[in-house]
Amino acid sequence: MYIQHDFIKPNSVERREYQYNIANSAANASTLVVLPTGMGKTIIALLVIAKELVKNNKVLFLSPTKPLVNQHAQTLTDLLTIDDNVAVFTGEVPPEKRIELWNSKRIIVSTPQVIENDLIARRYDLAKTSRIIFDEAHRAAGNYSYVFIADMFKKQQSERRCLGMTASPGNNLSEILEVCKNLEITNIEIRTKIDQDVRPYVHDLDIKWREILLPPEFNYTLQLLRKALAERLSILKNIGVLDSASLALINRKKLLEVQQKIQLGLRSNPQPSQTLFKAASAQNAAMKLAHAIELLQTQGVNALSNYVSRMATEASSKGGSKASRDIMKDPNVLEAIAYVKALKIEHPKIQEIVTIVKEQLTLKKESKIIVFTHYRDTSLYVLKQLEKIPIAKPVRFIGQAGKENDKGLTQKEQIDIIRRFKKDEYNVLIATSVAEEGLDIPSTDLVVFYEPVPSEIRTIQRKGRTARQMAGKVIILITKGTPDEAYYWSSRQKERRMHSELEILRTALRKKLQDPAAVYQTALHQENQKKLDEYSKKTNVKIIVDHRESRSPVMRFLSQKDIIVEPQQLDVGDYIISSRIGVERKTVDDFLNSLIEGKLFVQMKNLRTTYSRPLLLVEGDGLLTKRNISHNAIFGSLVSIIVDFGIPIITTHTPQETADFLAVMAHREQKEGDKAIAIRGEKTAKTISEHQQFLVEGLPNISAVLAQRLLQHFGSIRSLANASEDDLCQIQGIGKNIAADILKILNAEYLKD
């Protein structure tokens, strides 16, 4: 039986009762849909969109990645009857084209970052959008773009509805409520595989875990690494930042708590003691050693060797961490490394994977298998071992980010691998976390976890890669007596808690919605109208921002404060508050890198030259501890910036604090101080050459660099003013259009308004 709808192509979408019921429930309320992976969340979105099209409404469909965006857009195009009315927005589509498509198309499918950037730049707004669909809605937390877009939706549209879709919204009530709050969810639709309307479409899933014994050959290496770790823990205990140096009581969470204590001590003391710096280095080394131990226990010799090699490179590099150098000089670590190199065995998980794949492909030669690994090093090693199996056709599926000699896969390469996996050109996918979420990877016969993961969300997503159209199996490899066991039981406990919390939330929301009192809805409507009225009052406070800051959350926070953010290519500074105030923003890492590379004082000189009220803003923590740089060198640079350049320095902890500070400054300067904003700064006592450059920069499309080239070529402003179009075009960076604009300004008759 198929769905019958004017906007859905006939005989194209099977009618499944749970999908139909959920779509009806979501039609007139902001709804969170929680549905197991592979149960057709995209079809529910399709049904909801069809209902919006009946009302002639506009829909925005958001998804985290470009491949997912293209996948959803293709599904909508294939199944909807409307012709040429689905537009795809990614960073590859120029802003001008996006504006045109936004105004002409009824359905926009986009990555959230693109929409966020466009809203910040005010290329369009959400006033005519009636519904936003948030795919993988569990991301709607913290500083993710979903949160910003939902917030702007509240301000710009009174008759709004959201549809959030996820397989796993979180493991506790606070996380789930945060998602619901951010998306203004008033209705929740949860389905599990045992619900009555879902059961007819569920296939059996056989989940097994296999216990792996650690080879005794690993024991000596582990003993040496633990001895090195124990020495660092003793240092931390003696300093007083760690209660116990017992290895049995130490884990990553405990070491991170120690790090927070140390950082708090460093921040709260203007002149921290050397003891605190010693503690910071010992904590960093302990983290690295604990990670090395876990790698050998759960991944194997190859993963540990690669990690140690990267640590050695860091230790020998300029500006490398003191902890890495300390570790690479430790006799216990050096002996452990030498012993590992002499080992002729790998982790027994590797052979277990080979056996599992062989058995599955022998039993059913047309099988499709996914092997999940947490680490890229492991995925590469597994690939090499599976390539030795004649009946296996393995391929590695990793993310885009490049890591040293591992450049990653482009999105086109990822899409091509999935296509070839569907066509049986590959039958084993060795995947990292990139394959856990969303991508249209075909249902598989078998999913293998090389290691358990502590996240219930990732566990659910991994398991959801099988038993979609047929029965499936999941095998989880667990090394006995290692963090594998803790991660496995942690994820199970979190998953159970998540389902329990969801049931509590579903019951609470239904009671709330059945309440006959209309007070809540009235108050909500009044609050929405108030926000819309406030939004309609256009602010004239503007900050010009360098386009390279577009990835910073600061721009988002400024936009949420209704500051007009205007991205431009700036030669000097990152944020222009007025004609006299220019702000250079540096994160702690940026500041230290600029200091090491020798660029810091050049940037400060340019900032001082350009603005009469320059300001340096340093954002983040750990200025004295993040890199192995002498504290005197850091203090000396700060003193030089303040004393020699006369530039005040402001510190903030987070991008939110930075935005708060810039907003207050902009309001004071532009509202109370009545100062205009301009790209060019003004300076109290310019030299003649600075005055000349200032005047030339006032010509259309002329930056500071082009102004210098023009003056160096023509020698004076008089000669420049007498130049022809051909003369101007001789200057690098000036074409006929810019030359024509310059001549137009220089030769046009002045007409007083």
C-alpha cells in the first residue's frame, strides 16, 4: 500500500503506519521524532513537507554534512511532484546565487553553517519560513549552528514549527530537555522496535560480544608504561592536586579534573609558582601515558607505535610540549618502545576480525560488512589484513580532515565509495565515526565493533547500520580487563537511561499538552510577539568583521545581540568598532603562534598605525602553560605591546565573553560616543605619506596595499589624478572596472545634495 498525496508521486512511498501517524502528529506542533536508525526518518520529513506545501509554505531542511544534504535533496526531488523547487545550499554555492534561490524556491536543503553565515550577513531572513527540519537533532546543543538558527527563527517568525529527527537525543533528561528547549519542542514522538505500529517493519538483530584475552607478551611493555605513569601521578599527589596515586583509581575523567584544578590555580595567581607549572607538565604527561597504555590494551602494537612516533616528532619540534620531551627521555618509556618494536605479534582482535569476515563471506558470499574502528591507524592496519582474504573486497572509509601522512577522503571520494559499496564492488567497509551518522550507507548483514565506545549515541548509530531491510548481526570485541569493558557497560547503561528518560519526557509532555488551561500557550504567544516586536526595531549598531573571523562563534553571538555584522576583507585588525577603534582578536593559540613566528609585533605596529584607539583582545586560557615558551618571553611581549605600542590588552575566557565585550564597546562608541564606523582609522598625527595613503584608500575598491602601489608608481596624488585608464591598469590588482570607478570619482562634478 502506498501513500496517496497530491505532492507525492504515486506508488513511490510505502505507507507505514508509524511514519504516517508521526507525520500527522508533527503537522501542527514543533515535534521531536526519536526513531531507531534505518526506520525512515527522511520519509517522515517528506510527509511533513508535503503537508506544508499544501499550505503554500516555505520549508528549510537542515542536515549536518554536504553528502547528507545532497542525499536528502535527491530523495525529495525523486519523490515530490513539484518540479525544480528544491534547492541545495552548501559553501560551494556563491552567496549571490543563494539569495536568488532563497527567494525563488519553496524547499531549501542546506548545511546549518551556510544558513548561519547568511543570517549573520543578513542576506535573507526566516520571516517567510514556516517549518525548519533539523536532521540529527541531538546536535542542537551548545554552540552548534542549529541553536543559533533556532534562536533566529524565534525572533523572525511567529507562526513557526520545528521538526527534530534523531535516533538518540541524549542519555539523560537534562540533555534531552536542552534539545527540546533550543528547538521549542512541545510534542515528542518516540518509537522503539517493540511499539505496536513499528513491529511489522522490524527485522531481527542478533547482538553478541566476544571476549578477547590480552597476549602475555604485552605485559612487560604495559608494566614499563604504568611505572612511568605512576611517577607522574606521585608528583601530582605530592603537589596536592591529586588525592591518590593509585593506578586502579585513575582514568581520563580524573586526570581532566586535575587539569581544571591546575588551570584554576594558574589563572587565579598573577605570579604562579613553579610548582604549579611542574604540575601542569606532569598532568599533561600522565594523560599521554594513560592514552598510550589504553592504545596497547585496546588497539594493538601498530597503534601504539604510531602514537609514540607522533609524540617523538612533537618532542623534537620547535615549540613542542614539555610533556612530550619529558616522556621521550624517560628510561621506562624508551625501554617500552624498544620492546614493542621487537614484538612479532599484533593485538588478537586483528585475527578475530579476519576470522569473522572470512566466516561471514563464506557463509553468504553476497554479504555486506562494516567494521567500525575508533582510530584511523587501526582502520588502516585492519584494511591491510583484510586485503589478504581472497573473497574480501575491503575499503577504508574515513573523514575529510587530513592527519599527517593520512590526508583523508574528500566528500566526492566518500560518495563514490558508498556507491561502489552498494554495487558490491566492495563488500567490507572499514569505517571510523564518519560512517556512524546519517549517510545513506546500505543495510549490512554484519556490523563489527573493533572496540566498544562509551557514547550511547554512537553505539546506537553503529548498530543501526544493520537489520534495516533484513535480519542482521552485531559483534562487539571486548578485551578483558581493559577500558573496553568499562566502555561497553557504560554505553549500555546510558542507552537504558536514555530510553527511560525519553519515556518520562513523553509522559510529561503529553500531560502538559492535555492540560485544558490555556495560560501557557497565551504566555508563549505574548512572549513570541514581544520578541518579534523587538526584532522589528532595527538596530544601527554595526561592527565590521574580517571575513577570516567567519568561523568564530563571536560573529554568531554578536548577531544574536542584534548587532549588524558586516564581513569584509580587512588588511588590519579583526573587528572595527568605529573610525578610531580597531580590535585585533587572538585566541591564546593564535597569540603564541604569532609570537613564535615573529608576526606579532608587525601586526601590532600596523594596528597602532591604522587606529588612534587600537586594542588587542586575547581569548582563552592557558597562555602560560599551553606551549613550551619562557614566561619571561610572554610577559615581555605583553609589556612591549602595552608600553612600546601603547595598545591596551583585554582578556576574555570564551567567544561569548568576547562578543559581550565588543557589543558593549560598539553601543557605547556608536550610540553614546556618536562615532561613525569606517574601515579606515584616523590617527592624531599622521606623516605626509600616511595622509597621502589615507586619501588614496578613499577611492573605490582601493585597499591599503593598492594605495601603496599607486603612490609608488605615480609618485604623487597629482600624478595619480592625471592618469588615464590605461595608466591605472598597469598597476597589479587594478583592472578596467576599478580604473573606471577611480576616474569617475576623480573627474565627476561635485553636486551638493
